[in-house]
Amino acid sequence: MYNYYQQREFENNRAEKNLKDAKKYLQYIYPDARAYRSEMKNKDYNKAASDAEQIAEKSLKAICKKEGRLSNTLQKGKYGHNIKKLKRTCDISINVSDEDLDDLSKAYIAGRYPEINIQYGKEQAEKLGKTACDILDIALETLDVSNEELNRELGKNRERSIDDFKSYNRLMQDE
């Protein structure tokens, strides 16, 4: 049986480990974000849409991991690429409709499998990217990622307005 202080120490250690493990997702999120930017510039909108799904999925998993809600089942992909279920698991509040989350989930398949007959245009891929980056912004805040790291990984912000700090605007600005 733990006393109060042992219990607090145990909880603090677990929280530190969860944060450290959650930050490991960033090494996968950043390349997906840069790939999204590249695919948009190359007008490969199906691949960009698929990259957007990956940004959202890994961002949600990072949030879940930090909060101690990422079960082995989720890590092993039981939900596949169901962004809506992941959002519910993370129990976060974002201003994104369930329909937009479903669209993100579908985008993974469309960008990877030729037999799926979905073709994304620029506007659709942009919308998916913005939705994914809204989720990424929550992950970055949850994980307390520094501005210096974001400048290095996603591009420097222009610091003209508060919107320049959003990951989508930072990522898509002209270099």
C-alpha cells in the first residue's frame, strides 16, 4: 500500500513518462507535415489528403499518450484510421465537425490505394490540411512544444498576426 507521497511520486513519474512518450510522435508528425506541404506544391492532392490524415491521427495519438489514454489496442491500430474514434478517446474539444473528421479518415485510403476511386481537388486537400493542423495545434500546445522547435520543423512564423502561429499557416507560407 502506497502512502500519499509515494502515490504522488508514482503519478508524477507516470506523467513525465507519458509526456516523453507522447513527444516521440513528433518525429513522425513533422515529416508528414512537410510531405503535405510538398504534395500541395506538386498538386498531388490525393497524397496531400492522405498526409493530412496522418498528421491528424498521429497528433491525436500523441495527445492520448500524454493524457494516459492511449491503450495498447489503439497503439496497435484497432481503430485503423478512424479519426473520430481517436478524438473521442482523447476527449478533447476541437471546433471540427464529425463530418470533417470522417473526411479525414477516408483520405488515408484515397491517397494510398489506386482501386479507391476518390479524387481530391485543391480546395478539398486544403480543407483536410487545415483540419489536421487544427488538431496538430492542440497537440503542440498539449506537449508544450517550443516556438524554436516549430520554427525548425515547420518553418518560421511571420509574427504579423496571431494566425501566423497556427501550424497550417506556418507550414504553407512561402519560404
